[in-house]
Amino acid sequence: MMSSAPDNIKKLSIIIPCYNEVENIAAVIDRVAAVDVGMEKEIIVVDDGSVDGTMKVLEEIKEQRKGSEILKVHFSMLNAGKGYAIRIGLKYATGDIVIIQDADLEYEPEDYPKLLEPIISGKADVVYGSRFLMKSRPKGMVFMNWLANKILALTATVLYGKHITDEATAYKAFRRDVLDSIELTCHRFEFCPEVTSKVLKKRYRLVEVPINYQGRTTLEGKKITWWDGVVAIWTLIKYRFRK
């Protein structure tokens, strides 16, 4: 059972960066909207220049939910990257806690209470939903992706002295003041290593909780590549030694 939110935590912002997710975006929004988080929430969708009809679907959803305060949609004409879309979403977010939600249905919004509990109870400033706290390999994750994630987690652990099992998880929850205290410059998938580096350098309390996960393949729309893994490792190293 989730603790009651303290008086200074009244609203949750869910930022959904999306690019070419015409098949999934409506279902993601519906599932996010349906989750009971015990507080007011807002959904901020940032379309990163989709060319597959996602924008049209979002326009239809906006019209259907006209007058609702829960949904905000921002459209970008250029594909600037996931990190940039998250930064745009943060400009519109008004919640006391922020959760990042991918638009591809690999992660389950029903896990939000797990992510929120450590922050609401005062045990954490930042919460990562780990795909590796379960006993078995995450569903749908091929061996090379599993290995890359393990290397990233080990790199972060060694560089920052904080044991992390899933640095690259898309499910991250933050107290808003934590995000306000760091400057993000990311554009693509380096959001994860950049925010991890800056959160740990400032010694914020970061905890991990187990989450459900159903991976998908490149053919099914997965967009991250091996090069993004190289950039992630470099980003972790770069910010460790940058003043």
C-alpha cells in the first residue's frame, strides 16, 4: 500500500517523449490516465517530429479530451531526440514529482505506485525502476542488450560509488526540486547517463525498485542502437570528471 502523500507533494507530472509511435501512443495515454496515484496528475506528451501519423493520433486525443487539465501535448517539427523531448516536457511540468514514461509499452504504468512510494515516504529523492531486480532476465531482452545494460550499470557503480543495477531504465522518478537543481544538455538517449551522473554527484538519495518489463525488437520499433551505448559510457565518464 502506498503512503499518503505529504502536504508538499500534491501533483505528479508524467512526461512521455514519443517518436513514431502511432500504434502505441493512444494505449499508453489511456493506461497512464487510468492509474490511481493518490494525487493529482498531469500527462505531458512531447512528440519529437514523428512522421508516421503519431501527430494525427495525438491531435485526435487532444480533441477528445478537450477541456481536460490532465493532458498537455507539445509538437516538435524536428526529430531532436529523446533527451531533448524530455527537456521540453520539463518546461511544461508543474508537478512535485516527475516520472518519465516511454511511449512504446515496454514499461507498465501500473508500476507507478512502486516508483512513488520511496519519495512519498521520504526515503528517496530519486527512484529508478530496475528491470534486473527480478530473478530472471527481463522478458524480451536479447542477450546483447542484457550485456550492454549490465556494463552500463557496472560503469556507473564504479565511477560514482553507488550500486546501481539498471542505469539505463526508462522508468525514473524525481522530486521536482532535484531536476531543478541540475542543468541537462542531452539530446538523444544520453539523458539516462547524464541525469544519473548529475544526481549522484550531488549525492541525492537514489533507490531502485523492481518493475515489470516487456522488451521489443528493432523490427517492432525499438530505436536505441549500439552506438547509443558507447555514448552512454562516455557520458558517464565525462560527467564524473567534469567540475
